[in-house]
Amino acid sequence: MTRSEQTEKPQKCELFDLIVENFPVGLIILDRHGKILEFNPAAQAITGYKREEVIGIYCHDVFPGVPCRLKRQKKQKDAGGNKIFVHLEGTITHKNGHEIPVCYTAAPLFKDSELKGAIAIFRDISNEKKLEQHRRVLISMFAHDLKGPLAVAGGLLTRMRQGKAGPLTTKQCQYLDSIINEIAKVDGYIKTFLDIIRMEAGQITLSKKECSLQRIVQDLVHEISIKAKENCTKLKVDIPDDIPGVLADQEQLQRVLYNILDNAIKYSGKGAEVSISCQDIGEFVLCCVEDSGPGISEEDLPYIFDPFYRANYSKGVEGTGIGLAIVKTIIEAHGGKVWVKNKTPPDHGAIFCFTLPKAS
Ligand SMILES: Nc1ncnc2c1ncn2[C@@H]1O[C@H](COP(=O)(O)OP(=O)(O)OP(=O)(O)O)[C@@H](O)[C@H]1O
Ligand SMILES: [Mg+2]
């Protein structure tokens, strides 16, 4: 670097102003009380507010829907020693009252261990949302259109199997049974896939009522017992008699538990132990399914709930990778959460847990 270049280097304050002014995404800096200190031109363009209208005002007064209260922010790092920050998709209210979809990342600002304020950057994602919606419509139309020809093929094959197109040999009957079976599976996958898309778009209305987890689990254990026997799986249920009812769509809740239990049996191998437990944890009921299988490796953990994701070891096991995606969509549509962790060594196996709001 030459001497003249060195002298041209902006001072820290000037550099800070330059960055704020030219930052290509919205930037808000708050003081430790949550009042707005900085509001750059990109933030003004997204929200419609002028800088001078918001400086010195509490962020939550200007943007009521955004969680920008700092009072409870005591810690700089989480239990794992990582700096705390939030990365969320949400909406921000434009000055004209419209909701703008945004993606924002926010972090508290600490000096030593004293909270000095917070910084947030955000981006208008209206275009991405429109594209996503367009893609969703296209995919659901495609999936929906596949159902017609499948239904026709399935119907004709069933008639053929019934001998309506002439006598069949035993071998032909076996082949037709297998084909009809496979067609029914594809039809089921399409239905599940369409359900995910509709649920994500908020187009499925859940018919929620008070459901008894004890009852649902009992019925399900009965239903799945043949599969469990084939795998020599020991099923254990630990649900207290006085467990409160949950507010859920019974059919969808059965689907959640079926998928998690099916996986536990399928991936744990012969002779495994699978236990189902429920606990009252205040506003929610916590439900966990533990198995004694291989568990889930660190690299698979972040993707396990993504549609069509399957870990390498599952390639030889029948499945499409859609079960856990539907579990996540259903639980979140009920206002609950779902997660997975591994048992602590030397024990091995996966623990899938979800929460659902109590009915009362
Ligand atoms: N209990 C478990 N133990 C180990 N791995 C699991 C367990 N449950 C799920 N997985 C992993 O997560 C992946 C995704 O599960 P998911 O239920 O979504 O799909 P799948 O079982 O492969 O197919 P299907 O759509 O028929 O359910 C599985 O392929 C497997 O790799
Ligand atoms: Mg599955």
C-alpha cells in the first residue's frame, strides 16, 4: 500500500457512516433500552419510514410485530459458548400499514458482559415469497394431475385382476397384485405430498378437538403390533393415567405418531426396544419416542425433517423420506414443536419428541 493510499483510508467514524449509508440491506441499531439509534436508507426504503421519524423511538413502538425488546437479554453466549443471535423470517409493518415479508438476523451488542444494544439486518423477501407460492402451485398441480392417470390405471388393473378381461394364470395374478399394490403406494405418496404443500400454505383446516394421547397411542400400538412382531421389537408405553388431553386434529395426530413409531421400528433393527412416553409440562404435553437403534449422525441431524431427505444407511430400507416432513408440518400447524436428539453414550438410539398444546 502506498503512502497516499494510507492517508486516504477513512477514519473509523467515517467508515462506520459509509457502511451504514451504503449497506445493501436494512440495518437497525438499537440502544440498550431498545430505542432506535441508526436506521439506514435500505431500511427506510423497505419500511417507508424516514430516518428522522424513528430515531430515538422504541423499536417496538414503530414495529409492534417485531420482537425487539431487549430487557430479557442477559447472556451474550449460549450454553455451547456460541454468540446468541436470531435468524428469522417474519413480517414488518410498512408505514402504509401493509405487512412486508422480511428475513432478519439480529444480535445483542455486549461490551464485556454489559448489554449495550442490539443490531438487526433485514431484507424484503416479497419476491422470493411470490416465487415460492408460484412453485408451490405448479408442483401441486403436477402432483394433482398425476392422480388421474394413476386412478384409471389402478381401476383397469383391478378389473383385470378380477378376471373381467379373461382368465389369468397364478403368476399373472401375483404380478397384478404387486402392481396394484405399488400404484396404491404412489397414490398415497402423492396424497401426503399434496397435504404437506396445502398445510404449509395454511390451506388445510385442522379439525381440532380434545384428544386423549393414551387412547391414540393404545390404538396405534395395536395397529403397529404386527410390524413390531416381525421385527421382534419390544414396545413400551409410559403415559400417566392423568395426562391431560391435547388440542389436536385426531387423524393428523395419529399420522404423526404412526410415522415416528414406524421409523423407530424400521430403523432400529431386530430385537430393538421402542418406548413411548408423555408428560405434562405446563401449557403443553411433551411426547417422546425413544428407540435403541443407530441414532442419527451429526451430519444428518440438521436435514432429517426436510422432505425427501434420507440418511445413507437407510437406502436399503423402504421409504421415501417424506414421513418426518409431514410430522413437522402437522406439529407446527398445531402450534407445537418437534425435534430429535440422540441418546447419551454408551446408550444408543434416537429420541423424537414433540409438544402439543393442552386442551384446557
Ligand atoms: N428412529 C430413527 N433412527 C434412525 N434414523 C431415522 C429414524 N427416523 C428417521 N430416520 C432417518 O430419517 C430419514 C427420514 O425419515 P422419514 O420418516 O422422513 O422418511 P423414510 O422413513 O425414509 O420414508 P417414509 O416417507 O416412508 O417415512 C430416514 O430415511 C432415516 O434416514
Ligand atoms: Mg418414515
